[in-house]
Amino acid sequence: MFKFIKQYAEKINHAEIYPMVSLLIFFLFFVVLLVMVKRMSKDRVKELSNIPLDNDTIPHSTL
């Protein structure tokens, strides 16, 4: 299966740039995510970590 895809990908001009672009997008996404988490305040982290334990909200149920 991979050989089949690779044969047609080699026929495309500049096909070697696509893996690099996808790797760059993948890497940038996680770097941005890491920066956002590092800049988040401790109070916000505590608030978000308690969401699953918060019983004040009524879950929306279809039953």
C-alpha cells in the first residue's frame, strides 16, 4: 500500500516539501500549546482541574 502511494507521490513536483510542511505545522501546534499552558495562571489551572469534580452543574442527559 505504501509503495503504491509513494510511486504517485514521487511523480508530483516538489512532493518532498509536503512532509516538511506537515511536520512544521505539527511542531508549531504543540509549541504554541506548551506556551499557552506555561503562561496560564495557577488559579486558572486549579479552576480547570476541579471541573470534573464540580457537582453544582446539572449534566445534560437525554434519558
